[in-house]
Amino acid sequence: MERLYEILEEVRSDVDFRNCKDKLIDDGVLGSFDIIAIIGELNEEFDIEISVDELLPENFNSPEAMMELIQKLQEEM
């Protein structure tokens, strides 16, 4: 989880992801370019492949949701 926070902070250093209560997608904290950058970093760092089918707001609305997606994709490999 720590590495995920580091990646998120690299992409958007102006957001406190550890304490953010907003939904990252639904509340407009992250935009489409942010998501593209995050997906690229996650794919590389965690050796996963996030497909178009997984590009749902609920998978990116919080760091916890992203971690669940990462773990699910790692288990499928």
C-alpha cells in the first residue's frame, strides 16, 4: 500500500491521498490524464495489466479500491 501512495503522490503531489475523504473520480480530484499516468505506473510497478474493462470509477475512487484491483489482477496471473 505504501508504494501505491508513493505513485499517487508522484502523479499528483498536491493531493493528500492518505487523508483524502473525497471520491477521487466522482468528486473530480483525479482527471483522465491523472488516471492514464497512474495506470501506466501501476502496470509497471505491480507487473499487472489494467484492461479497458477495469477502467471504472469505482476501481479508482480511492487508494483502497486501487489496491483491491491490483491484488485481484495479481491473483489472476
